Amino acid sequence: MKALRKIPLEGLIQILTDLFETGADFIDISGVQDDRENGPVDVITITVKPEYMSDGEMEIEVDIEGERPISLSEEDLNNLI
């Protein structure tokens, strides 16, 4: 298994904060290295299952790609539902 590299913290922290504020108590994280034409990109997938939520009602899956900061608003999270 190869280690993931250069994941942008600002986007990751914002996503984790948004998930926590939305009621997520736990998350699943997986990642892969993806060699693309313009170079390697690491992708992290964060999954929140309904049983991980305080109210048990929402399932969310977010992909984070290295080299590109990601920010999700509360509206973005609601659109994922």
C-alpha cells in the first residue's frame, strides 16, 4: 500500500468541520493514488454512514483530490443528501 501525498489541509479541515457541525460523529476514510496525464494525484474519499450521524439520517461521500483545495458550504452538503 502506497502512502497518500500532499493532501490540502485547508479543504480537508473545512470538510471535516462541516461534517462535524452537521452531526457526524464518525467517518470512514479511504484513499488511492491516481496517475493522470498531468501527473499523479492522490484522492481521499470520506464516507459518513447514517449510523455515524448523531441523528442517524444522513449518508455523505466526499472525494478530495490533492493539489486542489476543496471547500463545501452547508448548501453543498445538503445537496449531497
